[in-house]
Amino acid sequence: MLLQPDGAIVAAGYAGARIAIVRLSADGTLDSSFSGDGRLAKSAKVCQPYGVAVDKSGNVYVADTNNHAIRVVDLKTKQTTTLRINGLTPPVQAVAKSEGEAGPNAETIELPAQQLRAGTENTLLIDVDLPAGYHLNPSAPQRYTVSVDGDKTIGIEPKNESHVGNDLRLPLRVPVRANEAGSATLKVQVTLFYCREDNTGTCRIKTLVWRAPIKVTNEAGAPSEVKVHGKLTAD
């Protein structure tokens, strides 16, 4: 929101994928000289626009979260452009050799060995703690992948090896089968997009990669669940 020199107020927000702007005269009525009826809706291609600001010149800045861009609306021309900052480039992601492509802002967690009972259906439990006051972005493509280093000790159905979508809910439970006694390593990777619950500030992206050594045993009392756990921060 901005109070202009003539006493008018410019307020900006968003509805769905549209940037919405209004200009109120000093007496609180819609300014009919601004876009006909005092209201302007820009059908710019924005995705999950969290955060709006107005500068002293009357330019409106919209954080286009899932497109990783800042859109600028010039109130004089009614045109929308993308903010360019000379010299600013995204960080280069390192590609992990023989481990596949790492996700954005990746952190690897090496876990102690766990056990599973051979010849049974088991569960891989994936749980991640979000910072207080944050939630998973319901419009973002949350994703996970699970792979196995080792022979036929552990099996995962192809349909359960990976998932991408906005329907992901924590904790995740992925079926795995311990086929025969032996050793293997589970590699579990999740990429999560999370935002403040009040939809202010900047959303964050984090990739967690766990490596969990698994010993499959014939012991009757062996567990039927493997657990991986991580914690995200607001920093």
C-alpha cells in the first residue's frame, strides 16, 4: 500500500494468477481516472504470487514465487515487466557424480545402519519437520525419489520409486520389500517447497538426501520399518 502526494492510496494484491491493483481518492472512493473504475487486474502469467510492494514512484512489485521472478507493474503505462538485476545470477548446483542430479539447495544425511526382516513387506517412513508457522506450498511440485544400491536384497515397485505433485503429505510411507538376507543402501531424496502460513515473505526450497544402510536379516524380531527424518529451517 502507498500514500501518494495527492492523498490518493494505491493498494495492490493478487487473486489466483492475476495481479490486482486499486487506487483510492483522498475521500476513500475509487479513483475513476485510474483504469476507468479505479481498479486494474493484470492477467500476467504469475504462479503463487506471495508478497506485494509499492515504491514511491507508484511501481508495483509482485513476488512471483513459483516462477522465481519479481514482476513490476508500471501504474502509468499499465505494463507488466520482469525485474532484471545486473550481475545477479542463480547459484550453480553441483552435480553429484554417480549419484544422479542433486536437487536445489541439497543436504546429504548419512544414517546409521538399520535392519529389516527378510521375506516380508516393509515400510519406508519419510518424515520432515517444517519450521513453526510454515506449511508446504500447495501449488508447488513437491517430489521424492527412492533408489536401492545393492542386488536383489530390497525391491521397490516402479510406481513407488518416485512421485511429483502438489498432493504430497508428510509423513510419507513408501512400501518396500526385503527379499532375502543381505545388505543394501537406500537412497531417499525429497525436494520440498514451503512458505509461511500467512503467505508473507519469501518461500523456500530444500532438498534432503538420506543414505540409509540396510541389513536384511532372517531374525524373527527384526523391524518392518525403516525411518528417515529431517528438519527444515526458516533461515
